[in-house]
Amino acid sequence: MNHEVIRLSHISKKFKDEPVLKDLNASLAEGEILGFLGPSGAGKTTTIKILTGQLKPTSGDAYILGINSGHIDETIYEQIGIVTDSSGIYEYLTVWQNLEYFAKILKVSKERIHEVLHQVGLYEHRKKPAGKLSKGQTQRLVLARAVLHRPKVLFLDEPTSGLDPSTALEIHKMLFQLRNEGMAIFLTTHNMEEAAKMCDHVALLNEGVIVEYGTPNEICLKHNKVKKYTLQLSSGKTYTLEQTDENIKKISQWMADDVIETLHSCEPTLESVFLEMTGRELS
Amino acid sequence: MTIHMNKVAAIAQVKTKAFMGKNCIIMPLFAIGFTFIMRLLYHNMDMGSDAPMEMLDAYVLSMGLVMNLSMTGVYCPCLLLAEEKEKNTLRVLMTSSVNGLEFFLGSILPVFVISVIINFLLMPISGFMITGSSLAVFSAVSILSSLTSCIIGMLLGIFAKNQVSAGTLITPVALILMLIPMFADMIDELSNVSRFLFTGILMDMVSDISKNADKIIKPESIAILIAEVVVSIVLFIFFYRKNGFEKD
């Protein structure tokens, strides 16, 4: 079993008297991706801030790499990387200088800067001022900076928000590679497709409460109460049928008649589960 | 809180680059330009035979020094800190294993050094050269004054959310530090305040040097200068502990 690197234990957070997080429990092991999935304002960023010691919980305990996040000092940041929704890059420095700055702070070799720049596909742009990068390139630079020191835990707050699909795909590939290297990744997103594709476990977060927690497949199967099938017949007609005795006979007959062109089962998606549980859409 | 010199040096290096940006570099250039123009003006004005040119040059130097301390020393650290907050780079740094003391030292060091260099550079520009033992006293006072102004700048920076609010916060402070000593000779009440300001003490000292006074600085002025460094550090620590570098 992989070593646990993050644990949220009965975490609650209030801003003034407004509850933002209510009794959160979750954990993340090395080599895994945990997705916090929820709409804007659900408490995803607050959870990251608590885990990284930027905010203190009102009650409960958050542990990162075995240390209570309320008692961490700056040395913990040598083992974690954070990608926030706002880039925080030095626009007047070049791509290389941005990474070199953090390499000096984190005592990382220049060879590693070369390696990371190749990994994120920004090596050709290394002499470009960071302020002149496109949004996708900026996000890749931010990711490069976050993984420069080979952290044990990587926090990603909406890493592909506003990116075009091909750039998002490249970032997904990188994240898979990092996970396979043993990095634990804590990902927040409101993109259910991204969560379903990327995450080993997801927590569906609504108004500060985890309404569902598990692997994407487990969650979808758990809510697959009414089994349905979508069929397209040779005639061009499409049907969505619930699994009843009558419909099974009908489908069997169509199969015998060889008139079915396509046949798919209709499991719920994370989006539909979230909608069913909260009455809210994710995006 | 430990200090890692690699981090301080890295921050200082980037802060120096940031200082060279148009928003900050204009401040020392302004002090230099102002001193140069004032010198030209005084030299081209008919001041009468009673006004020794040396004293006028000394006045020009003291005006330039006060301007440098207020504009470079106070304005630049505050602006650079506000810029870090505005661009969210401060949060990134603070979550990259940099502690508050390292950030403070790395931020203040380049501005402090530049401010001190400009203080000395203003001597040939104003035409008033301080030599001998007076130079040693001038150096000490100039260094203490630059240090105080930089710490005040960082202190103001805690309360500045962005570069615009930094300007709003700095303006009254810079005006107090500049205008009170400048008009202290004309208004007695201002003179009483000026002798408690590091800018006022510096101006008086340069004036006394030009008059070849026996004592170019009073012991109580030295005590005030040291007290101001200490008070500004204490205030900075107090507000840093209360708010961090970001007052939400």
C-alpha cells in the first residue's frame, strides 16, 4: 500500500461566521491523484490553502507529509509544489530566469531547469520574457516551476481552466507522467471530464461538504440505479431504453433481426451524479 | 527563523532587476536630476556677494539627499512589495520555502545599497564635497537614514494591496519627510518637528558641515537617528506578525 501524504480529518473552516468547509475527510497517497470536484465557491481553494499552511482550519486537523499543516514551517515547501489559478510569474524575467530564480531558492541544478523546460515544451521559448507567453505557455511555465524541485506532493488549483483542449491534453499527459514517477497530486477542478480521466479518487464538494467520495468508477456505478441502454438501429432511429423485462425482449428481438447498428450502456457521469445529489451543475 | 543566504541573494538579484524597471529607476534619477538642476539654477542666479557658493551647494546637496531618501528609500521598497502582491508572486515565493526575514532582507538590500550610493553620488553632482572626519559622520548618518527610509517603505508596503494604493500610502509620508525639513528654516514650528526627522537631521548636518561648525551633529540627533531605526524595525515586526506581508 502506498504511503499516505495528505490527510484531512474533520476539517471545518469559517470566514467570520460563514461556514466554508464542513467536516471534510479525505486522504491522498503517493503516486495517486485526488480530485476535489465542485463549482466555484465550493471550498476547493480553501482546502488547498489549509493543507499548505496558508490558512488555519476552524476545527479539525490537516496533515501533509505527516505534519499537522497548522504547525508547518517554510521548509515543508521544499517538498511540495503549488500551482494556483493566478500564475504568479515574473513577467519582466525570461522563462529561463523565472525558473533559475526558484532553482536558486530551492537549490536545484541548472541541468534540472533544462530537463523541466524540455518536459513542458518551453525550451525553445526559454529566452522569451514570461509576460509575452500565451496563456497555455504561462500555465506550462507555472507547472514547470512547481515541479522543478521534484516535490513529493503537487497541488493544482484548476490547472487547465481556460486552456484550449490540446494544451489541456499536454498538461494531462505531464501529470500522468509525474504520478507514475510517484508524485502525489491534489487537483481541484470543476471539469468533470478532467476529473474522471485523471483522478484515482474524487471528492464531490458542494457548499463546503463532501457529498460523495471514491474512485470515479465507484461513484458512477453507485449511482447507476436505473440501468439504461442507447441503441441506434439500421433505420437510423435511436432509442434510450431502461432495463426492463419488456425492453430486454425487444432488444433481443432486434439483435436476432440484426438491425442494431450501435448499443451502449448509459452509466451516470460525475456531472450527472453531482446534479442528482446537489441539484447544481458543476460549471 | 533561519536565514539562507542563497535565498536572500536570489531575491536581492531579482529585486535589483525589478528596481531597474521604469517605475522605480525614475526615483533615484529624479533625485539626481533635481540636484543637478538646482545646482545650475543657484549658480546662474545672482545671489549677491554675501551668499557663499559653498553653502548654496550644501543646500542643494541636502535637498537632493532628502529627495533621494523619500523617493528612493521609502517609495521603492513599498512599490516593489505592492507589485509582488499585485502579481501574486509574493504568495508563490512564500510557498517556495522563503521565510519572512529572507524576503525582507532580499527586498531591502538592493534599494538600501542604491539609496546609499546615490547619497554619495549627490556630492559631486551638487558640487559640495564632504571630506575628512565629516565624511565619516556623513556616511554613518546617510546609512542610518537610508536604512530607516527603506524599513518605513517596507512597513507601508504591508498595507499596500497594489501599486496604486502604494502611491496613495507613500505620498503623505514622503511629503512629510521632504517638506518639513525643506521649510524648517522659514517656519519655527516646522523646525521643531524637523529635528526629530532623520531627513531633517541630515539636512541640518550638511548645513553645519558647510558652515565649518565645531559640532556637525548633536548627540541627541544621533540618539534620534538610532531610535528611529529601532522604532521602524519594531513597528515593522509588530505589523508583520499581525498581518504578514499582506494585510487582507
